[in-house]
Amino acid sequence: MISGHSKKKFTILAADDDARQLSLNSSALRNRGYSVLQATSRDECFELAAEQKPDVLLLGPKLSGITSMEILRQVKAKAELSDILVVLIFDPESTTGGNQRASGSEPDGRLMRPHSIDDLLGCMHSMERIRQAEERLRDMQEMFDRRVRERTAQLEVINDALQKEIAERQRSEERVTTSEVFFREVTENSSDMIIILNKRGVLTYVSPSVERFLGYLPEEMMGKASFRFIHRDDLERAMLDFSEAVQLKEIAIPNSFRVRHKDGSERLLEGLGKNLLKNPVISGFIMNVQDVTERRRIEEATRLFAHTLESIAELVTITDLEDRFTYVNKAFLDAYGYSREEILGQHVGVLWSPNNSDGLLIEILEQNRTQNWHGELLNRAKNGREFPISLHTSRIRNEKGEVVGLVGISQDITERKKAETRLRDSEAKYRDLVEQINEVIFSTDIEGKFTYISPTAEHLSGYKPEEMLGHSIAEFIDTQFLPMVQARYQNPDPGNLEPIEYRVKVKSGDYRWVRSSSSTILVGGRPAGMRGVLADITAQKEAQETVTLLSHAVKSVAECVSITDHRNIILFVNQAFLSTYGYTEKEMIGKHISLVAPGGEIVANVLEKTLQGSWQGELVNRKKDGTEFPIFLSTSVVQDEQGNAIALVGVATDITERKKIERELDLQKKHLQESYERLKQLEMARDTLFHMIVHDMRSRLFVLMMGLEFLEKNELKNIVPPSRKVLVQALSTTTTLSQMVNALLDISKMESGEMKLRLNGSNLAELAERLVSFYELQRENRRFVIEAPSKGLQIDCDADLVLRVMHNLFSNALKFTPPDGAITIRIARVDGGARVSVEDTGTGISPAHLPRIFEKFYQAEAKESSTGLGLTFCKLAIELHGGSLGADSVVGKGSTFWFTLPEAHEGSSRDFD
Amino acid sequence: LKTILVVDDDTDVRTMVKFVLRQNKFKVLEAENGSRALALATARKPDLIISDVMMDNVNGFMLCELLRKEPSTAKIPIILVTGAAQNAGAWNSDGTVDYLQKPVSMSDLLLAVRKRL
């Protein structure tokens, strides 16, 4: 016993109207050590049952005149008594046998009077075994419940710890956001310079801003050939362009060259030249030159981050403060099936599945206002397909720390798809950034009114120069920048060449960003106005904003993002990476990735796969403190426009918890399997018990039958006539009992597969005729009908078994059909075999009983001399033939029992139809 | 008078079979298990043996095998009577072992006995 229950003595409550039987049974049971309670009325019985909670209720045929089946029904109907095992003692001579099947309740054991003491004790022994088995099952169930509760509690604790860790990570991330060095550099501005060349390319004028451009003072460059400053590789092109420009008149030519800074570094300058050689004042070639090194760097960085977001397998979105999409990456578009045009500007609710719990959307949106959100939810693609995603959201802040949007990183967790192997080129969107900048040259009087403005102003502002001349510059400036510009005019400082940036309102009503490099015009030593160059920097500003947005997005995500070069040297890691691995940025940048990923061969393999496109899988990584942990890594390659790999992006997720849960699930599965094995053993023990009981029953029946038969054959003449009836009844009951035991044995053989079929060609119509003639004496006024093909129906089957099945079905039909009714046996050929049905015009079977009639010992209606095993036998015998058995019934109209027999072998049956 | 050895571990069965056989003019010997039956059969050479199958010690099948190995008992006809649920198998190789399933009626048992004697 695995039970921990205290050992209670096995208690039996015996109840019977017959006081003599009651005391006989009680003393027999007491002698065997059972604790026995007695009751002689129904009320006493229920009182004792409720008070003493006996293990077994042993019921005689009647109690307070009520049948034992009715008492059984009442006991089973009371919840507090339903645990008690009930054994019924039947009296074969009593008419109570007719009420045995009054209700759906089944006794746990049956005894037929007269029974021997051994029968009684044997029955009680079985009840003890049943009780023990029940207790073991209950113990196992409790143990399992307890384990589930413990596991749930542990998982809750783990979950709390995780939540705290995430919160801590977010706090540290926000602290670092404002002090980023790398990205502030990117936002640094360039300025302009003006140079004039004579027709031989010699510099005749260089504006003072050249010092910030190239480190030279204007006087160091003036009088020298401009070509000596140009990079050797660009020299030939520059000279060709220049000689061409000299030939043309009044045409602006934009161009860009690499130029050496005084400190030796290389700068990329872009100039807009104009041939004014014929102009008597200038008599030269004037160029407005801009340093575009930074702009190119920003473009590069934008491309890198855009590539990064486009490349990763996670679905990335950026939404504005009204929860509308302003950016989605390629993985997002692939997963949801929308095009970019369709989804941008849409509210996030468009993806929402109505199958999520109520209020979850509101909860996510509300929480995003103040903190990050992480969890799982159902989303819906454009085609209506729903799939679960795991979503991380983080707020994006601008340089001032204001929240400007929200980045969402999600994964389709239905299945981790292989990332697309090819990266898509970042298209027109980012190419727009490489827009030509048109310079505007202007001069104003001391009040700020335009005295000259070059024709390129129309390109920038939409106004023609004549529309602007005489108007104050202030009319065109966005009012919020006005004080800054006015300060320039109020404190004209001839030495101040620092360019300023502001927004101007153009004719269409839009705003454009300009950079103004201006200087004071001195007349007689007094300021008389300003002149300068305006450059349209709107595209550059937008590019800066994009790069800020994208870089913040990459930095903000909860996944560990790393960017490495083609030799696996770390170029960038985000905050989540640093907090997960425990390193500082300084400790990681420039190091080989093997710092965190042990196992050189695997790392080399991942690198190789990634360079071919992308890679996904699980790896073991190492933190700074040496602990190793599992990650899920997805990598992809970022390519430049020529298709060269410029960087590798890795997105890693710590899957320690997931692994742990997988192990837990394995363990629980093992526990379940063990429970199942134990139950199987119990079932086997029950089978063994069943065989023992059948064996013992047959030996006893053998003795009983021989004795009664002997008396009937040899001593009947010595018994007084009235008593002879008793002997005949006893013999008949013994015969029924032995049939029942034989049926049990057949069923047991068929269930264990020991029954072998003896297949012979048999004519089913002949079998039916033999069957019907057997019942001729019991026919009364009923009509017996056989409907079969005229030559019968030949099929391979075990004729003995099939005839017994037909006997069972026919005798059942006879029992339930009134004397003026009809029974029809219908034999027909069906696809692949034969179908036999027995139809009666009897009482029918209620739909509640119909599905259970093939169960062992189940009896739908009370009729005499039935074993409750007949239909079980029929079903098994037909299934052994590979056929099937069923019943249809309408209450009040009658029942149809049918079975089918398949063709045993092709050609072995002869069809006479 | 023909002698019949009745082997069964159940006293009630032995008593009833013995009674019926004596009423039909047979001399009856009893054994409660296979090894006792083997000893009796060797010593008393009965004309027929009626044996149960499921018994402790030496069961009915083993008893048949042992009797057939011993030349003095090899030819004695045997009737196996079993209440077990499993099939008896082919214990009729030389045609001298009959097989009946409990509960067997008195007339069937007597029929089987008279067929052999």
C-alpha cells in the first residue's frame, strides 16, 4: 500500500428484512474479522450508513418491503453515501428479479441466494480489493494535484523576479539614452565657404570660413592653384570639369571632390560653381562650397540602421503619439501581408484580433504612455489569418528626453520562420536624402530688406527674386527663429561667421530648413547690411531625424542587438546587450565576438552562414561573470548598394526560462506516464482476479450441476410431487448460471484474442431458417418473417458463432415483442459482404439506454433469465469477423439490431444471388 | 470393477464426482494434487484418470506429460476437466487425452468415461 491513511477496520453494514439470513451472514463475516453493523429497516439502514460510513452495504432482496434495487438507487443518489460499495443479494425464487433493472444504478457486487459462506467471503474480499484500488487511485490523484500546485507557485516566483529584472533594465537604459556620444557626433553641422578662381584655376578669393573647412587661413590658400588641394584620384576629373566650365557661360555646375585638410585628413566637398569670368567685378569663377563629409556619414548611418531594422527577423514598428504607424520593417510587412502604403498612417488597432481578452488593447496603449510593455497577444494579418505574437514596446525619446514615439518589436511565435536569405535594397526612400542642395546668395540693408537675391531663391522658396526684393528677410522666417536672426542684425559682428540654422516659410505655405552663412557689409567702417549664402538643409535635417529615430529604436529594444564586421569584430551593441552580458560598452567595442560566444568552430560557422544571407538558431553564450546561458540568435548581413557585406546584425534573446520550462514539461510528461503505467498494472490485477473468480465459479457449478442432475435422474420418484418442482427449478437456475459463466468465458477469450475462428462457407438464409424453427413453440400469434435473396447468401464465417449471435438477437427481440407483433430477419448483400438485421415491433429502447446496451452486464429493461452479457458477446463475436454490430430504435415502434460480415477472402465465397 | 483416479484440488468436486462414479459401479481413487496422483497412478494402475488442470504443485498438463513418460502409466486414458478461461491447447496428440470444460453435466461426463472403458 502506498496509502498514508490510518488502517481502519473494513466495515460492513448488512441490511435485510429476513432476520435469520441477516444474523447468519453477520456472524460469518464477524468470524472472518470484519466489523459488521446490522439494520432491519430502510430508515435504520440509512441512519447507520450516514453515521458509520461503512465500506460495504450488503443488501438482502428486500428492506422494509422495498426492493434492493430501489434502495441501491436511493443510496447512490445521496452524495455522502455514494462512496459506499453496495452488494445485492438476489433471491431467484422471489419475483424481485423482475425489478432488477429498474434504474441506471449498478451494484458493485451481486450474490444469488442461496450462497455459501465462501461465496459471501469471496465477494467481500473482492470489495476489499476494489476499496484498496480506489484508495490508491485517490492517493495518486492527490499527489499529482499537490505537485501541480507547487509548480505553479514556483513559476509565479520566477515570473515576479523576471518582471523586476525587466524594470531595472529599463531604468538603466533610460539613464544612458541622453548621454550618447556616437550619435551626437552625427548631428554636428557643417558650414559653407565661398571661393573665386581665375581662368587658370588659381584661387583669387577664399572666404574666412575655410579655416573650419580645411584648417588653412584664407591667406595661406589665396594665389595658389586650387588643384593642389584636391585628392590625387579626383584631380583629373576636376581639371577636365573646370576646363569645360570655363568654356561655358553663366551655367551653374554642381560637383564634389575629395580635398585634403591641413591635418592630412580627407574631406568631401561639394561645390556649386558659376562662370563669372566676364563679370567685371568678379572676373572669375565663383563657387559655393559645402563640406558634405558629415552628410555622407549621416546617409551611411541611416542606411546602416535602416538596413538593420529591415534585416532582422523580428517585426519592428514605430508609432507616433497617436498610435499610428510611421515606420514598419520588411519582416512586419511579410508577416501581415500589408504593403507599406496601406499600413503607414493606420492606427495600430487595425491589426487587433477580437479574440484577445477585452480591454487588453486599452491596457497596452495606456501603459505605453508611461512605461514599456511586454507580453503576448493575438494579431490578425490582412488576409484574416490570426497568429500569436510576443511584443516588446519601448518609448523613443529625442535629444531633449521628450517621448516622440514608440518602437514595438514583435515576433511571430507560431513558428520561428527562417529569415529571408536575401536582403532587399533600401530603396527610393533613403535615396531622397541625397538631394542636391541649391545655394541662394543674398544681401540686405541694415534693416534686413533684401537688396539682392540670386535666382536660385525661386528653387528654394517658390518666390521670384523680384517678389522678394525690398521685403524684409523677417517676413520669410518662421517666427520662432526670428529672435535669433534679429540678434544677428542688432549686434553685427564682422568677425562672426558662424552659420545659423532656421526655418523659412515658402510660398506654398510649407517650411524649409536653411543654413545661413552671412557676414556684415561695412561701408566706411560702419555696418551697412548683411550678405550671405542660404543653403537648403531640409533633407539633411530629415535625415538626421530619421537616423536619430532609428538609432533610438535599435537602442531601445529589449532584445540584445549587436553589429559586427565581417571578421566578427564588435562595432556596436545596444543597452539590452550590455545589461544582459554584464559588460560596459568600452569593454566590448573592437573585441572579437568570441568574448561572449565560446566555441570557435560554431561561431565561424554562424559567420559563414550569415555572410550568405542569414542564420537562426540556439547557442550557448557566456556573460562577463562566466555564467553560460542559452540564447536564440538570428543574424543577417547588411550590404551596401554594390552588394558588399558591410556589417552583420545579430539579435539575441535570452531563452534560459524557456529552456527551463521545456525541462519542466518533460518531467511532468514522465510523471503522467508513470501514473498511466500504475493504472495499467491495476487493470491487469483486475483481469487476473476475474479469471480466478470464473475458474472457481465453474468448479462450484460443476459440483452443483452434477448433484442436482443426479437427484433428478435417480431420485425424482422418491421425492413427493410438490417438492419435485423445486428440484427442477434449481436445475434450471443452475443451467442459466452455467450459460452465464460460459458467456463470460467466451467474452474473456475474445477480449484477450484467444478465440480462433473456424471459417466455412455458410448460407446465412439457412441459418436463419434453422433459428426461426427453433423458436416455433414460443411464437404464439407473432409473425416471423425471413427476407433473403432467393438462393440464400453464402459467406465465409464461423457458423457456430454467427448462429449464437443470431440466437441472442432473436431471443431478445422475442422478449420485447408483444404476442401479436412481428419479427423480421433481413439478409442482404452489401458492398464488401453481408448485412443481417433483426427487426421487431416491440417496446423499443430509449435514447438514454441505446449507447450503453453493448456494455457488459448492462440491461436496459427488466426481463427474465437474461445474463446481461448477450449483446457484449454478439459485439465481440462480430468484431472478431471484422464486421460491425449496431442498433437503431424508436420507443413504441420497435428496435432493429443489425450486423455486417465482410468477405473473408476474395473468391472464397460463392454468391448465389 | 474398473478403477478411476479422480484428481482435483477441490474437495467438493472430488466428493461429488466420486459419488456419481460409485453410483455407476466404478471403483474410485482420489488425489488432491498432481504429484500425489502420479504416485497413486504408478502404484495402483487405474483404468482411467479424470484430472483438473489448474492445481498447485504439478498441474494437469504436467501430470499428463509425466504419466506418458513412465511406461507403466503411458497407456492410461486421461480426461482433463478444466474451469480455466484459457484454451487447453492440443493435449490429444496420441488420442488418449480427452478434454471437457467445467461445468460439465453428469451425462456428458459419464458419456466420456464410457467411451474410454
